[in-house]
Amino acid sequence: MKTIDFHGDLNEFLSAYNYQPELTKRLDDLQAFEFSQALINEIVLWKLNRYVSIDKENLQKIEGMKHLRAGDHRQSKIVIESLLNIHGVDLPMASTLLRFRNPEVFQIIDRHAYRAIYGRNYPLYQATPINRKVSVYFDYIDELISLCKSKKLPFQSIDRILYIFDKHNNGRLKS
């Protein structure tokens, strides 16, 4: 059915619209604000349904990770579990947040990097239990530490090396 052929009041459908409600309201009220790159980024993330809202408590937990030292990644278990309980945050996003907070301790895990390390496809899904995700991540970080020592690679850049290595040597990811 096309909307033009609908005989009821189309405005009634608006009451069912509940997409990213807090962000949508904020973006709807932007007339008085000047567009900036940060604002454009928020709009793009809203459109792609990739916007994640992290509360103050979890932001403080992420901030607390900057004090960890290389090799202390397992001390972040509670923080990672907390992040994985946020709607829209899975292990690749959680690891990205932590990597940018403290690249001496954390690195990004994603399908390319995992395949570059283990030679097989990334084994986790959204429905995978959180404790399994955390375990895989910690084992992955241990592998990265070992690889960096044996190949004399900078840990802070290993995620980028793995990404390019995998794309170059293993090709496209299969859906």
C-alpha cells in the first residue's frame, strides 16, 4: 500500500516513532546552533543508528583506565562488562573506546584484526555471553603482547598493522 492510498490520518503514525528519542529531540532543536564537525558526526551517527549514549558513571570508568600499565588489561574486566551492557556497544566498540583512552594497554578487536592473529573468522556475535567476550578479548590482548615482543612491533599501533595486513593478505571479509 502506498501512503497516498491510505484513507486514515497519517499523523497517527508519528506517535509510534521512537528512534533514538533523546538524540532525536536534541537534533530537532538545533535551529539556534551553528553546524560544526562534531554536530555533523552526531547527525551521521544518528542516521546510521550507531549513536551510543554512555552515562557519566561509565565515562568515569573509561577515564579510570588511563592509569593502567601495559599488561594490566585484565584489571578492566568490570569496565568492559559494564560497557558491553550498554545498548549499541559490542566488543569491537568497547575495545575501540578503551584503545583510544589507553593505547599502551588496550587495542581494537574486530573481524580483520582477529583473523590476522588467529587465521580464522571472528567467533563472537551480539548474543554471545559477555563473559565469553571478555575472555576472548583478554586472550587476544595476550596474543598481541606476545606478537609485539617477538616481532619487535609497537603495541600502540598493532591494531592498525593487523587491519592492513589482513586486508592485504586475506582479502575481503565474508558476510
